[in-house]
Amino acid sequence: MTRIVRKSVVDVGTPTGTARLHVSAVARARALVVLGHGAGRGADTADLLGLAAALPQHGVSVVLVDQPWVVEGRRIAVAPARLDEAWPAAVAAAREAAAAARCTPLVVGGRSAGARVACRTSPLVRPDALLLLAFPLAPPGALASAERTAAAVASRREELRGPLRSGIPLVVAQGARDAFGAPRALRGALGRPGGTSAEVVAVLGADHGLTVARGGPDPSLRLLDAALRAVALARRE
């Protein structure tokens, strides 16, 4: 059946300024998904907007978060530490804005830089699962030498594995043509996570922006599959 979706935009305070929440909430939600954006722009990208439109019809509330630097109109993202500082407060406010019950399973994540923020802050936020979109394992600028590539991958591999060490399962949706790391590279970085689930969903034909060339397969279906899998993990299904 078609769900009634309550939409709102809410500005909330964080330690680094005002964040903006774009809420798509449903009654008696099966889960709440809170997603951040990348370093180039806010939460108005096709992948995030597509999930905000699709997930409520599966009984899942969604909140997209614009970090304070976006709300302030800046063109360049602030330092990672400031992104991390704002995120826990934004997630806490998102639960209230979506009218989610305390027992509602929580999935947090984001795209690119937002995925990294979700990983680094997971010990504080303590979500039930993570949904990572286009995780940037190795920036193209680091590919100038094998040494720089190895250093970048080692650092970001630790970010990826951090939630798993805390027992938080995760799902990564990665474009098959992602110049920042293809699905195979992400699987290698995750390694063998032991008892905590870590899954990589390949988005066929997609680049780092999770877009495909004209005539290519629709990426939205794979992204929705990844998101619903993260919801299932959060619900321990």
C-alpha cells in the first residue's frame, strides 16, 4: 500500500553551527535512515534524493542532513574533525524530527565524505547498522605513486573497519567504475570481518557520483537494495 509521508525541513544546532534536516517520515517506521552528503555539495544529489523518495514506501523514515558548511553557503567542506563534531548532534535531532521511537532501529551513513564521517563517529552515535555510498577508499590524487596510494588506503581501511570492531554491521554501495575504489577493492579493504556482517553491493556502470552513462542500468534499484539490506541488518533480520 502507499504510505503517507510527512515531509519537513528543520534547522538544528550543532557544536559547529546550524545543520539542516530534510525529513521524509512515515508513521510506525520499521527503521530510521539518516544520511549525510559528500564534500562537493549538500544532500540534493540523485542518490540521496532517490533513497529519500523510495524508502518511505517500504516503511522506513529518512532524514538527509546538510552539514553546517553547506547551510552557511560555503563552497568548500570544512575539516573532517569539524564534520565529525557536528554529526552526532544532527543524528540525535533527526530521530526527534522524524518522530522515531527510541526503539526504532537506526541506520546512519552517507555518500563519499559523509560515509567516512559515519564510520569515524559510529562509536559515539552507536547506530544499529551503517549504509555507506561510494566510500572513497583512495582519492585519485593519491594514485600518483604506489607509496601515496598505500598510505591513503591504509588510513581509510581503518575507518571502514572501525565500526566492525564495535560490532556494527555495514553495507557499502559502490559504483563498478568508481575511480576512488571499485567494489573489489572495498571487499579487499574490509577483509574478513569475523562475526559482524560487512557487505559490498556493486552498482553496475556507476562512477563515484553513482551515476551511469546514458542507456546504462538504473542505479537507483541497486541503491535501494543496499539500503533495504542495511535496514534488515539493523532490525537483525
